[in-house]
Amino acid sequence: MSNINQLTDSEIKLWREIYKLAEDYFAIQAWKFMEEVDIFGVRCPESGNDYFISIMGSLGESFALSAYEGIHALDRFWNIQDHEGSIDPSYILTIPHIMISLDEPGIIEPEQWGIMKKADVNTNKESIPVFRKIIPGFFPQIPDINNLKDIKYILPQTIKEGDKPAYFPSVLLMINERTGKILSLI
């Protein structure tokens, strides 16, 4: 992420769009009919990156969306689910993903506040969308421009999936065993 004071007009416009999409996503309250394990896949056409989306909040504790980057991240997510309660909570920081959470203003980092101010985001709310990029071995950080472009595609697809009460069985994947590449999402 570039310095907040060095954001270009196009980056500020993109942040403004992303915040609007995040507000639209949180407005549908997908956690009311989806659980964290109701995973679905999104392929971003511009980057070619595959993300596996997990909706959190069905227990009413915290509301977030995690976009796990690639099949190996998805495998690590399932590892957490398979060993629930026996894995250190910090294990999540070993999984590359983008998290969009709804946070109280008092816990939002100054850098996020600076971006919101530049993007003219309404911060007079009980909770505000916050964006974090989790890279194993590093502290969570602000997503970079490439992540933002992926988020701009992920959020509308998630709204499309999350705006309809339905049961989503586990995602079925066709994977090339030799290369490990996803052939199709079903």
C-alpha cells in the first residue's frame, strides 16, 4: 500500500467504490442464512486469481467476509474447520486472504481512517467496513491496488450469492492432479 498522502485520484476513486460495495454487502446480512463453512469460489477476470469466500457472523459475534487466496489457502481453512478448538487462533494469520470486517470506530487503525477521509466515507456510524490483507509472516496490512481490483470483483459476486437465502453445499472442485490447478468450480 502506498503512503496515504500519495494516493492517486484513481486510487481514491477505487477506494470510494470499494467502501460503497462493502456497505452494500453488509446491508444484505448474508450471515443470517450462510455460515462460515458455506464456501463458494470467485475467479477475478482481470488478475486470474481464485478466491474462496467465507461469510462470518452467523453467531452474531463479528461480521466479516474472508476471501481465501487459492486452493492452498482453502485447504488451510478446512484444516481449521477439521481441528476446531485444537488449533491456535493465530493460525489464521498463516493463511493468505483478504478480510473485510465490520468494526467499531474505536478499533480502526489510523491508516484506514486516513483512507476513509480521503475517499469521503461516512464514518458517523456504529460500525464501518475495514479491509485487511493477511500475508503469512507479516502483520495484517492495507490491501494494495491489485487486491483492491480483486475486491471490486469479489464483493459484487458475493452480494449476488449472498442476496438469496439458499443452502450452499461444500464447493465441488475439479482439480488437475498433476498441476494442482482448478479446472472448474461447480
